[in-house]
Amino acid sequence: MTTVTLTSKGQLVIPKAIRTALHIRSGTRFTVTVDDGRIVLEPSISKSMQLGDWLPALQVRRSIDDAELLAPVDGYDE
């Protein structure tokens, strides 16, 4: 269990280990509710996702040589 402190401006810091485990990054919006005396934070699902939000997931994480890159195109007839 981790303890955090509420600042005078009403801010909390979510520990890095938790942010990493839940894939939370700067700018993530949350829905805040109270459930049986507990504060519940749930990441909001944005309906206006932009291409930049998806690019990291689409990036190739390994090197691809030219032959491998062009292989699916071989044999294509116009």
C-alpha cells in the first residue's frame, strides 16, 4: 500500500509504479466518484482519439531490411 498526500491545491501524485502498471500518462482524464466512502478514479475514455494517440502502438519495434519490407509486394500485378 502506498500513501500519498493531498496538496493545498487539492492535487494528488499517482506513484510512478501505478501509472506505469495502468498505462496512465500526462493528460489522462479521470472520472471521479465516491463509492461507499472511497474515492474512485477511473480513466475516462476519450471519444476524440487522434492519430497521434495511436502511433506509438503502431510503430515497429524492430529493424526491417528492404527485402522483408518489399516481400509482400512481390508478385503484385496491376
